[in-house]
Amino acid sequence: MFKQLCFFVGVATQALAQSADLGGVKVLLERPDGPATVSATSLEKFKLRVQVDRQGDMRALNVRVELPKSGRNVWPANDVEVRDEAGKAMLVRRSGIEWENLIVPLTEKDGVFIVQAVVPEVQAAQTTSEKDRVIQDATSGARVRIANWPQGRTAALSIRFDDSHPTHLSKAIPILREYGFKGTFMVNPGPKEPGSRQNYAFETQHAEWEAVMKQGDMELANHSAHHRGAKGDEDMDREIGGAAQAIWRLRPGKSRLMALNLGGGTTWETTRTLRHYLDKYQQFDASSGSLGMDDSYGGRVEAFRKTLQTHLERGLWCRIHYHYIGGGLSSSEGSFRAALDIARQHQDKLWIAGMADIHKYQTERSSAKLALVKSESRSLTFQLDCSTDATLYDQPLTLEAALPHGWDAAVTTIRSEAGAAVPAQAAQTEGGRLLRFEAPPQRVTYIIATTP
């Protein structure tokens, strides 16, 4: 990773300042030669003061700041900005998939700057605890909970495809439909740029993608307009916002929330935080935590088998991603099908869905709570409350009502406060009998009742 980014910046690297009191942050001066040195001081949590002592070296310099991305000192990298001593936002250069690594270009006049995490302009929904998502009623004996995943599934799986390649239409989507699986397609919908040698398949196959969206069984996501990075704030807006708007036009009336992955091998320069662009265009960051499935990595099918098993055991979201499907391309059809066969073996335990749907469910559940309103021996009234934005987060939550002894599922009903019947499915689990039903992620009251 270090060598890759050094090549990407185009300079030699010498580490001249690291301090044990920086909470795992590394500050390095990048230069081919010269006498300049760099030092850093922690001002408070997630805030550093960096100073360059030029010692007569008046050339333009680059300072690299590496923020810890794991452990107790991990920084919220998407919320980090850099400002000079006067408080003016400074241009920062980053790799598309390594937002925690900052390159700060300095002119001959620059010597001191502040690296800090700032509070997002749009506040995230408040997180609740697991006990807030369960009601255990002593009077009726009923127990209601918000399921970890829809339909009582154990874990979730998303299958992602990058770069708007023609094989996504000719190979990936037909095969996914054959298996009954949903895929997420990270597209670059920007028009071909003057002087560019790249042929944007999305632009040339717009009608085919439009047909896919009308069918509604696949999901599109933001891979930036041209997959080339950006130079400056306005270019960032064009690349992220332009792609988002192109995708929104293909699915009018739907939630605007979608996954964003800026892509490996790209360079992004901006004075703003990544959170600014995520919130402005209703995106969520999907740049990490995914298993690459290109054949060149070797042993991909077996790696997926092991990874999926781990996620099933832990009840987590498993993410995998592909580039191109077919003979002589990044992933052969055979290896692609082999991975899908493994997923199909666990289909009864897996929720295989688009990345936005899975993100919505996770976020909704983590901000939802249940509250007991009234209970009797044969009925239970409770309220579901979810603090997410209903215009963006529209994935139904699965609620599970465990029936107490003496309650017959066949004569137990679930109704809204207005009296409308709520469809439910009876299920037998290791913990006993229960009814599962879907609920919108809003504030809504339900009544569960049985007859003798």
C-alpha cells in the first residue's frame, strides 16, 4: 500500500516525524532530497498540528498523514479536513479507496497546518441498544423483536460489479437471474471526455441499463462519472454528483440513497471532507470490507467459501466484488458460477440483496426501538419507532413475535392501530413458534391478539 501510494504521488519518501503521543497517526515528509523536517503535536482527540521546518528549503513539498484505520484510536477518516493556521481549508490529495491516507501539498509559503475531524453537517440517526429492540412482556408472555436480517435470515450477502463493463449485461445479469440473485452494479455513467481513450460502456448501452432498471431486480451504485478521480472541489461535485444524478434519472420515484465507491487507482483532490459529498448526494461509503473475486488473486472460490462461513457464523454482511466476467477476463464464468453455487447452498440462511437495501436495513435496525403500550393475557399493543429519514430509508424491517404457550398461530392476528390487518407468516424455530411480519421503518403501533 505504501509503495503504491508513493508511485501514485510521484515522489520519494523519507519518514521524518513520528511521535508516540499521536495516537497511532504517522506524519511523514515526502521529498526527493533537502534539509526540511516535519513535526506534529496532538491538540486534542482527532486534531493535530503539523509543522514543517524548511531550513532554507523553499520548494513545494508534500506531507503525508496516515490515520489509523483500526483499533481504539481509529479516526473517522470520512470526516477529516485540513486547514492552515488562518482557518482556510487546504487542498488534500487521497487515493479513492484509502481515504485515511492524506497527502497535503505545501507551497513555499506554507509551514503549519491543522488536521482534524469535524462534526458532519447532517447528523446520523441515533443508535439504540439491543435491549431497545426487544419486548419481553410478562402479562401476555409474548416476546417481540426486530430480526437481525429480513425473513429470519442469518446473514446478508451482496454481490458487486465494478466499471460498467459490457459483460455485466451480457453475462453477469443473465446468470444472476438464473440463480434468482440480486447484484449491485457500480457504474461510471459520465459521457466520454474529449481526448479520452476509454469507451464508456454505460453511455453506449444506456438503453439496456434502462431496461434492467425497469425490471427492478438489480441495483445501480455510484463508481463516479468517469473513474479517473478529481482535481478540485468542483470536479469532485461533477464526478460524484454527476454520476448520482444519472442513476437517479434511471429510477425516478425511488429512494436516492446509493452506495459510493470512488475506485482503486484514482486520485481525488478536495478541500472538503468525503462526508460532505456523501451527505450532499445521499450516498454511503462502500469502499472497504469487500472480498475481491478476480481470478488473478488466486483461490477465489475457496476464499469466498471460508469468508461466507465466517459471516454466517457471526451473522454479518458478507461483501464480494467482481470486475469483468468471461473467458480471458478478470473472472471466468466457471469461477463466477462456482461462487454462486456456494451461495445457493446457504440460500435458506442468506439474505442476498443489493448493497443499498442491506445498508438501509442495518441502519434502520440500529436506530429502531420497540416500546410496550398495553398488554393483556390475550393481546399485546406495542410501538415501533425508527429515527432514520423515511425518504431515503425505505427497506421494511422484519419483526418476529414469539407466541406464548396457549396461543394458536392460526387464530392470532396482527393489526395496525387503525385496524388494518398486517400479513404475517408462521414459523417454527429452535426457540418455538413465532409470527414474522414486515413493518415500515417509521413510528407505527401494532396490536397482536389471539382468541381462546
